[in-house]
Amino acid sequence: MAPGGTPKAIVERLAAETAKAINESDIKDRFNQIGIVPVGNNPAQAQQFLDAEVAKWAKVITAAGVKAEQ
């Protein structure tokens, strides 16, 4: 994740460094201990996943009639 408007080169670098980090054995071990399953997808795949999640949960929220509290 990065703020909107972050230059593509920076997003790509963050993705590459994150992928490298989550493949380190000590990080993998710690993630397993706390129940995290790293995905390690690229920025385009992450965007597709987030878009699908927003659409899915928007339907659930609408169907349930959930309203934001003010």
C-alpha cells in the first residue's frame, strides 16, 4: 500500500523489497507463528484483489442495510 499518486517506480520498488523480505526464512517463520499467510503479489494483482474485495463487501453492506454511525 502507498498513498495515491505515489510514482510507479516507487510502488514497484516497495513491491520488490516487500517480496524479498517476506521470503526471508525468519520472517516466514514469524508469520507462520502468528497466522499470517503472505501473498507477495505484484501491484496490479494487489489492485485487482482490493477492487474485488471492495465490490464484494459493498454488496454485503448494502444487502444488510448497514449505515455508518455519525
